[in-house]
Amino acid sequence: MGGVTSAVAAKFAFFPPRPPSYGVVVVDEAAGRLEMTEVPRRENVEVRRLRTKRGTAIVAMYVTNPAARLTVLYSHGNAADLGQMYELFTELSFHLRVNLMGYDYSGYGQSSGKPSEQNTYADIEAAYRCLEEAYGTHAEDIILYGQSVGSGPTLELATHLANFRAVVLHSPILSGLRVMYPVKHSYWFDIYKNIDKIPLVKCPVLVIHGMADEVVDWSHGKRLSELCKEKYEPLWINGGSHCNLELYPEYIRHLRKFITAMEKSSSNRNKSAGCSGVADPPQTSSDGLDIPRNSTDQREKSRQSTDNREKPRHSTDRRDKSRASTDRKEKSKKGADHADKARNNMDQPEKPRKSFDRFGGMMRSVGLCNIDCFKVTASGG
């Protein structure tokens, strides 16, 4: 049976870039402070070396945004390191107005040790502890973000520690074995069994997946979203593949909407036992969460009561009514113009798409994913 485990692990291999895309120099050895080389130096980026409970030393980078109310803890895919993710992380921090911590798994970049499932669990825990202890960030202000293989450590942490504000799963996997074979059950030798963990998550979950994903089929993200206890409106990107979702304007637009909704949610949301609106049929609110629309309903009721008070005027002055209808036509024209202007203003965030295209071009050039990373090799048998 041990041979089966080894074979599965080999097929579901990690692909750390060789050589690493960046280097580090020590700034403060006692505090574990580093500086990354081969990347642009930015004042709002701090780099640290963190010790994990499994004895490895991993590299983490922390991007600050003075306007941030929330912090994203980002677990990247299995064929990238921090040097390749550096520009994406700084752009996401800026566009989403969040602080962002990214980290390299053991054996990736300048992190010591070897990559393994259990090591990635220890790695993300070390990154979370750093947010808590070095930056004073509480779990209720943290959004866990897992991309591809990163969905594994993300859901592991989300199921073992409570009160996180939310979870984002980007091109996630149901499990390692399910990427390669359409198995119906979870086996003991499988790894990253996300399908079994997702129902245990007690905070809002956003799933993003490309519908043309050639590495991890869209059905993985779709099934995980269906199994969420408290799901946010998922984003299925038509034509999106495994490694290019950031290039689509709806990606950043939907994430902005999600972050705004999480900022508005009450600070004790995760402390409640959980999943508002789950027992009832899903009712997607304007923010995308399956939650009651009490405040909106109250506004509707008050509008109805106002309408009732206005009704006795129907029999009084018909000439005023026709004049009012003419006025309404004029106002509707103006309102339409205003709506168009407002819509144009709301679409302004698409203009930063040019800046997103900058790091989009960078991502195309470095290639953040090994397309064959999940495929069964001939030697695998």
C-alpha cells in the first residue's frame, strides 16, 4: 500500500521553479527580516523568514495598503514562487485595497525543506501565526485565498481555525486523485481531500474557475461551490483556462465586489454559528451572499406605505396628472442620462485593466503554471 501512496504523490508532484526566480539577503537576522532580489524594491513590501512546526524555514512577503480593512493570506499554485507572484501580489493589494501576505511552500523559492502535503499545512499555519503575532491581524479580518494546489492548505486552515472572514478558492481541486481519475470516493492515500473539508467551512466562500480549464476541470470548482455551507456568488469565467483568469476584467471586478461585501459584513459574522440563509432556498443578495434582505425589504415596505398615502389624490386633478406624466418623461430622459453617466463611472474600474494588463503580460512571460503538472505520466503506470 505504501507503493500506491508513493505513486499517487509522484503523479501529483510539486513543481517549484528551478532555479528560484528570486534571491534573498538578510536585513535583520534576529527578527528574520529579509530583502528579495531580482524583483523591484517597494517600500510597502516586507519580507520575512518564518519557522514552521515541522522544522523548515519559509519565506513570506507582506504587502501593506494604508486603506486596507482586510488582509488576504494567499497560497499560490504548484509551479510558481514568490518572485513570479511578486507583481501580482502588489497589484492585487493596490486594486482590492487589502493587505496581502504570500508565502513560499517548503522547498519553493528560498524556503528550506521539501514540498509535501503535510509541509504545506505547516507552512500556511506559520504564515497565519506571523499575521497574528507580527502584524496584530485577527482571524475575522483575514480572507484565505487558495489557488489551484493552494486550495489544499487554505481549506485545511479554514477547517481547523474558526472565525476567518472568508475564503476564496481559485481554480481549486476536489482532491489530488480526482484531478487524475474520476473517482467517486475518498481513499486514504489521496491528498488534499478538499471535497471532504469544504462542508466544514463556516464562513463565506467564493469559488472562481475557468470554464475552459485544461488542467483542473471546471467541475471541481462547481462541485466545491455546491458543497459550501455559506457560498458567495461564484465566478465562472467563460474561456478562462487554468493560468490566465487574472487577465479577464470580470476577475478583478468580482473580487472587488466580494471584498466590499466582506468589509460590510459585521465583525461578529463568523462568531455566530454560521450559515445564515442555508436552511432556506438560496436568495442571492445584491452583494452576492445568500443572506436575508431585511433592510431592503423594510425600504420596500416604507415605499409601499408612502404609495398608499398618495392614492387618494387619484380622483382630484387629472390635468396635474397629465402635466406630471410629461414631466416624468423629461425626468426619465434626464435620469437615463444620469444612469448612463453613473454606469460609465462604475465601469471606471475597468480602466485600471491597462495596469492589470501590465502584470498580465508579466504572467504570460514567466508562465505561472506547468500545464502537465497534474497529468498522469507514462512511467506512472
